Amino acid sequence: MHKYINKLFIASIAVAAVSCTGAYEDINSNPYEPGDLSGDSYKMNSQLNNVASCVMSSDVNTIQFTDALLGGVYGGYFSDSNAGFAESFARYNPKDDWSRVFLKSDRIVATLYANLGQIEADCDKTGNHVPLAVSNIIKVAAMSRVTDAYGPIPYLQLGTSNDIYVPYNSQEEIYESFFKELDENIAFLKANIDMSLSPLGDFVYGGDLTKWVKFANSLKLRLAMRVSYANPKLARQMAEEAVRDGVILSNEDNAQWNYFKSGTITNGLYVAKNYNEDTKQNTGGDTHAAADIICYMNGYKDPRRAAYFVKSTEWADQEYVGLRRGWETFDKSWGFYFCGLGVKSTDPYIWLTASEVAFLRAEGAAVHGFDMGDQPENLYNDGIRLSFEQWGCKGAEEYLSDGTSRPAAYVDPTGKNPYAGSLSSITIKWDNSADPETKLERIITQKWIALYYNGNEAWAEQRRTGYPKLIPVAANLSGGIIDSNAGPQRLTYPQEEYTNNTVNVTSAVNNLLGGPDNMATRLWWARR
């Protein structure tokens, strides 16, 4: 990994002077090797797109595991809706071939490093290391999702040899490396802002390096806030640097991978949620909207519901009704009456938005006392306004002024998976006199609503802060390991690591993890 970074500085000086549901989608590239397409530019564009696909995968089965069945469920957005999923993330008893995907799938880490190595070699030949700098920024975005799923993972020695069974690093080491990598690649791009990046290899920003710098700074801000309780000093330094250097402020600069806009390749979440669909109800198949997100948005009378969900047509008094996560009872004959996901076949994958940045800054200023360049109230309100604008919804000002509405209680119209408890009493309107914890809950709750579809980010923030408050799953099959109110804190390491990387994974569990290798052990940044 570090050899990639060192090459960038040399170049800068020179320039300045296994499936559970169905078949895999074809993304027009070999998932194992990056260099099998003719023509240098075509080859480089393919490599860049392969790297981008390692953040949120264009492969349907990969993203079904990582973002529909895992992140979407643990983030409180989705509920799986397939009676055959008896061993699942939702019920806290996933099979190894589910929980292994983030770390061991050939579509994420293996694809990422194979393509990075080839991009480095090709950049050495051309003398233009901009594609490598952009790829290294994307690598941090991709690998942050992996470490945030497990905790300590192999990282610092990946890419330095052909050996994939390397020692693990602590999350503290990994995050320190993330910040260093982002800083170095930001500096390189700023020094070489007039160099080229082909739009055909960049479905995020069309080759605009200025926007890549903003994204890198915004990612730095996200990661800084992630460690705000674990390492407040480092968090302050990184967050304030990122804001000073320039983060995403408008929806025009949102980081979203528009790989599906041509219509020739379909958004993987759209395909995955429709597996085993009931075409009569038109609400999807294996994934439906969760009760949690709909209860909050119903209580707040949120105009974004029409953009987020497919309405239910079964119950006249409930247009928006979600399925309780981790259901005890499910039957296709009534289960598909619950709301579906509003994702469309050509929608982009949303990586990071201006709305999220505004909420990150609001938390930094209101809760941690960081210099975020504006007052918390302005930043909080901007986060909501930007989210409404992003989703093409009106009514933001009325929503912002609502100081009385609270999340609605869950009413299951089938009576199969009821919940009698309450969620939260948090309201929408900003209250500058509130205590820091109330401010935190208010910010994170609205940020969570705005982050819809980015379930892994929502899950990470829920583990870090405890917000939003979610409905406990109906069936907790963890054998008493996981607290239903706290929810899962991580994934267990894949069994093949214990078989093929025995010494290193055992050392990580004994010395780095901070607890047993189960789903209840909190990650380094979540221990507040």
C-alpha cells in the first residue's frame, strides 16, 4: 500500500517541475484481474471502474449481502422479506458465507488491490499518476467500510506482496493510515490539478479533480467524526483541517457513482430487493422498508417518504407501513403488502453528500466544540435543506420549524410482529438551549433520515453514538450474546481466516479486538 503513496510524491515533484439468491451481474470486467481489455485507455478506464465498484459493488449478490441484508438492516432502513432467510443478519445468526463477504469476497478487497497494482504500473508508464491518487482515495472509502464491519483487519501490509494472509492491524492504526493517505493524495491532486482523468473511467465526477479533492476532505471529515470519542484530539485536528481545506457544500458536488445511468447495467440494490418479487403488489421481493425508518418519518410527516418508499396499497389507513426487522413470523401472502424501497434501476450509488457533511459539521460544532466554520443551528438546518433538495422534495422550511412532532409508534397491521414500546421523544426543530446529548440525538436522527440507502454508514453511526433509537428485532437468535437494545456491534471473522491465516487472526483476537470474536464486541471507535 505504501509503495503506491510514495510513487505519487515522486510523480508530483516531476510534474510540478458465493451467492444466496442468483446469478452474478456482468460488469464488463474480470473481477480477479484488471488488465484483460485491449487498448491502454480502455484498460485504465476499466481498472478505475473496478476500483470504484469496491465501495458499493455493482455485482448484485455482493451488494445484496453488504448493503441490503447487512447495512440496510442494521442501519434501520430495510427488513429482509424472504421466509427462507432463517439464518440471517436480521436475526443475529448469520451463516459464515453471509458474514464473510466484506472481507473475503473476490469483488471487494481482492479486486481492489489487483486493480491498484495494475493502475500503479500503468501510471508509471505514462507518467500521469492522477488515476492512482484518485484510486487511493477510493480505496480509503472502500476499506473504511470493511474495517467498520469487523474491527481490526489485515491492512498495512496488503499490496506489498502477493501474500494475502498478512498480519492484522488495530483500528487505531488503520484510521491513522487513512488520514495519512487522504492527506498525501489530496496534496498530490492539488499540486497536479491540471492533469487529466478520463471521464470514461470516472462515473463520479467526470474527471473533475477539484471535486475529488472536496470528496477526499469530506471523507476525512466523516472518518474524523468516527473517532471523535476514541481519539478526540486527532478527531479535532482532522475535522478542522478538512473543513478549512474545502468539503462538499452543495448537492452538485455529491459523491455518487453514476455507473448505471446508461441503462445497460442495473443498480444492484434495485435488482437485489426485487429477487423473488411479488409482481402483483409491486413492492419488491427479498427486501422491504423497515418499520424503524417509517415510524420516524411518519411521526415527522416527512415529505421525503414519497421519494424513499413504494406505498402500501393494502391498508387504507397506512400508506407507509414498514416491516419489523428480524421478524418472528413471515409469510409471502401478506408480507409483500409492506412498503418497498423507492430505488430505481438507473439510480446512482450514493457515497457521500452535502447533507451528510453539514450534519458532520453540526455535530462537531455542537457536541465536541470543533471549529466547523459556522454555527451548529445553521449547519443542522442546512443538512435538512440539502437533503430535501437532493431528493427533490418541498417543505423543508415547514419541517424545520416543527417543534412538536415525534416519531410514531409502530402498528403492525397484520399483528404478526407487534412492538408495544416507544422509540424516541426527539423533535425536529433546533433547540440551542438543549444539553449536548439531546443535540447529538437530534443531529444524528436527522442525519440518519438523510443517509437513507447508505445503511453501513448509518449502522456505524448508530454504534458510535447510540442514535437513532431503533426497534429491537423481533427474533434475537444470537443465543444471548447480543443485547437486543444495543444490536450487533460487528461481524465475526470468516472461518477461512482461522484455517488459512491462523496465527494472524488469533493474534488479532487476543491482542487487538478488545473482546471475543463475536457480534457483541464493540469496535475501538464505538467505546464511549
